[in-house]
Amino acid sequence: MSAPARVTPSVAQTTSKTPRGTLYRGNEGMWSWVLHRVTGIAIFFFLLVHVLDTALIRVSPEAYDAVIGTYKNPIMGLGEVALVAAIVYHAFNGLRIIAVDLWPWATRHQRQLWWGVLAVWAVTVAGFSARHVPIVLSEIGGGH
């Protein structure tokens, strides 16, 4: 006696009728993944530029001074805030990923852990910004 034929459900039967707002229909898991990749790439390119401009000191100290001089402006000061924000998110989310990989309880609570990462990230970046932005803005007037 042969087994009955398997019936494959149609796409309409397996697809949600109500979209959740994104093409990927992801929630916290997707956004934590996307932000982790984006911040990782941004940090990589910062480090690449940092190594290259620091290497200039061996080639020409005058060229190094000129490049570093271009970095001393308010736009780059605000860029430093963005860099710190990226590094802090990447670090805290990396710790969350390690916890999820190591402990079963963390896997069950990964959504709450991600919101915790965002909360700690926001507090950390706010603290850094409160100290750094006034310094950046004071350089506009020429003082320090």
C-alpha cells in the first residue's frame, strides 16, 4: 500500500495576509541584525581611514598635519558622536549576541535583551554627547 500524496499548500495559505511594515517582515531580530552589520561596516571604514591617515606621518609629517587639520571642524566633531554611537551599539549588541549563543534563557528573551541594548546605548550616547557636543560647539566660536 502506498502512502497518500503529500499536498503542498499554496503561497496564499502560507503567507500572512497582513504585512508588518517591511519587505522582510522582521521585527527586533531583523533590525538588530541590520544595525549590527551597518555599524560593523562603518567601524571598518573608519579604521581603514584612520590607519591610512596615521601612516602619513612616516611619509610626510607635513601631509599628516594637513590631514589632521582638516579633521578639526564641527562637522567632524559631530561625526565623532556618530562614530561613538556606532561603536557603542556594536559592542553592546555583540554582548547580547554572545549571551544568546551561550545561555538558553537569553535565547528565550532576546527581544527584551535587544530593547535593553537600545536603552543602555541611548544612555551611553546621551552621556557622551552631553560632554562632547558642547566642546565641539565651543570650537565654532574659537574658544575651548
